[in-house]
Amino acid sequence: MSQATKAKFLESGPFHQDLKARVEQYLGASGRSPRDLPGMYAKTAIILAWFAASYAWVVFGSSGVWGTMAGCVSLGLAIAGIGFSVQHDANHGSYSSRRGVNRVIGWTLDAIGGSSYVWNWKHNIFHHSHTNVVGLDEDIDIQPLCRIAPGQQRHAAHRFQHLYIWVLYGLLSIKWHFIDDFKDLATGRIGQQKMPRPSGRKLVGIIAGKAVFYGWTLAVPLYFHPVWQVALAYALTAFVLGLTLATVFQLAHCVEEATFTQVPANSPTFQHDWAAHQVQSTVDFARGNPLVSWYLGGLNFQVVHHLFPRVCHLHYPALSRIVEDTCREHGVNYRANTSVGAALKSHVRWLKRMGQPVIEGAV
């Protein structure tokens, strides 16, 4: 049994029960399904077309350095868009009520270089179950290179982490494409957590996904262009992708307003229920910016997402108002940064704080 399965929250309290009732009432009154929304299918088509056009431009259309670089930036942002707005809903089961549709759309993650199997364990199970819990949430562990949570070991170089961490963010997707999934599958572990090794159709799906990804990313471009050009184009695209993905995640969880916790030393039970924990460990941002909300797949409404991960993100703006009102009435501290810029500044301040020699312990 893993440490995560031993760490428990209190039973669902009045806040969570009231919140679920209000959300169910909203969904019923709106007449809109929690999933299978026409707007979601249209959005998927737009983002996939953006990806296809960017890829075609980089591989077949552009002949100049600046045009190719612009195409790589566009391609990296398009791939991130697939991650934010397409595969994310599907692999949470919030894209469609039909499991087969979710599986097919969710496989877009495999096609862009990840593993939907590994991601399900790392994100859906480990991260969503114990958000910002030191030692259990692998998403907040960049040790020993950075310290982003109380309770993690500090090194002298961390005083500069607010300057160099952006390079590490940019390298995230390269590490993901060539190391992380293979390591996790080989060891059967994600950080300190155990993960069952896949077999049968699941294993075939992982292998097929990697083959498709390496095919369009490397094999096809190498047929038309020299190795050095393909390597540079991949590096730029991957850097844009990694920087975008990592930064968006950090703005919701690794900021001054978020709470970090550790498993209680004397008891594996936290002193609050799961829903209250999700609100405390997560921070929304730029809720009034429809362009940001569209591109990020509603992940700037991260509190709603953590509370209702099986509801399509197109509902998040409306649900966030319900969540905020319910939190206020039950005395739960709901927090949001007004803009992307404000969230970025909060993240930088938090990085500086975590890099200092003296820091208070986790709460």
C-alpha cells in the first residue's frame, strides 16, 4: 500500500455537500449537459486545425529562419492547447459521457508525446487526490534543482531559482518526451507513489502513441530537412511547449496564496475534508479574461476543476461564481489573482521566499 492510500481526509462536511447540491441545481436549471457540449467539439476542431496548419508550415511551407521560428512557436502553443483544452477533459472523463469518445480524444495526449496511462496515475489520481501535499504530489517536486514547497530541502543555489527556473520549465517537455514516461513505466513508480505496470492493450496503446509521436516529430521532418534543422526546430517547439505547460500549472498551485501541507506526523488523517483541501491548495487567476479561459481550457478556474473534474470546462466560469459564494457562506477561503500578470508576480515572490535560508514550516 502506498503512502497516498494511507493518507486520509475527514468525511465530507456541510461545505462539500452544499456545494455539490448547488452545482447539480445549476446543471439541471441550465438545461446543458455536464459533458458532450457542441462547443467542445467545435473547439477541438479549431485547436487541431491550428496544430495541423502550424506543423505543415514548419515542415513543408517555411523556407526562412524567422518564418520557421514563428511556426515553431505557433506549433508549441498549439500542442499546449491540445493539452489544456482537448486531452485534459477527455482523460478526466469530462469531454463526453461515452467512454469510447473519451478514450479516443484522450489518446491525443499520446500523439503529442505523453502517455495517457501514466498521466492518469500522475495527474488524476496522485495530484488530484493530494494536491500540494509534500511527498505525495509529484507535480510540486523539482528537487534538488528547486524548492517550491515548505518541507522540501533547501540548497544554496535556490536563492536564484526565481531566475533560472524558467529554463527548467522550458526543458520539461523534452524530459517528458524522452525520459519520464519510460522511467515511470520501467520502475512502476511516480515519485514516492506506486503505479501498476501496463500490459495487453494498454501497453500496445502506449507503444503506438510513442511511435506516432516520434514519427511526426522526427521521422517525417528528417525526410525533408537536415538533422541539425530538425533538432533546432524540435528544441524550440519543445521549449515553448514546456514553458507554457509548466507556468500555467504553477500559477494555480505554486503561488503565495496557495496552501502546502504535509501528511500529519502522528496520524495519517488531515484535519479537514477533501473539498476544503482543494480550495486551500488551489488558486484561480484571470477569471475575467475570456481569451485566457478559452486557450487554457478553463484551467485558470483551477478551483472548480479540482472540485468537479468530470464536468466540461466550458461550465467553469458559471460554476466559479457558485463555488465562490458557497465558500464565503461556509467560511472557506477562496482565492483568485485578478490577471495572468498578478499570478506570475505571486509565483515569482513565492520562488524567492522558498529560496531564502530561513522559512517557516509547512502548515
